[in-house]
Amino acid sequence: MVTGTPGTQTWHERVQVADRSAHAEAERKVANDEHYGRLREESAKRRAAAKKEPATPAQLRYLTSLADKAGKERFAAEFA
């Protein structure tokens, strides 16, 4: 309990105060929209680039070795 008078407590905790006024909330929303908007744009660019790029020879070798280890029938059934 906070009373403003000294007590027997020998330890202290940090308290973070958040301003929840309408103005502060509007500023926080604008900052969040800007930050997450940039992240969404970057993610969309990466997704678009990934759709256009064919598999590399290294990726194909990996998939071939995975199919050989798992068995081609199982690989076809699981990953088709």
C-alpha cells in the first residue's frame, strides 16, 4: 500500500508509469502503425520475392536427400 509515509520496508521496487491520456494513446497508435506498417511492407516484399525465385541447386539437393532418407513413397505421401 502506498501511504507516502516512511515504513519498515527495506526494499524498493521500480514503478513504471504509463500516460493513458487520449493524446498519449493517439501518439502511441501512430507510432505503432508506422513501425508495424514498415514490418508488414518488408514481409510482403520478402513473400513476393520468394514466390518468384526458383529453388536453388542446394535446396534441390537437400530435398532429394530428404526424399531418399524417408523413402520416396512416404515423402510423396507426407509432403505432396
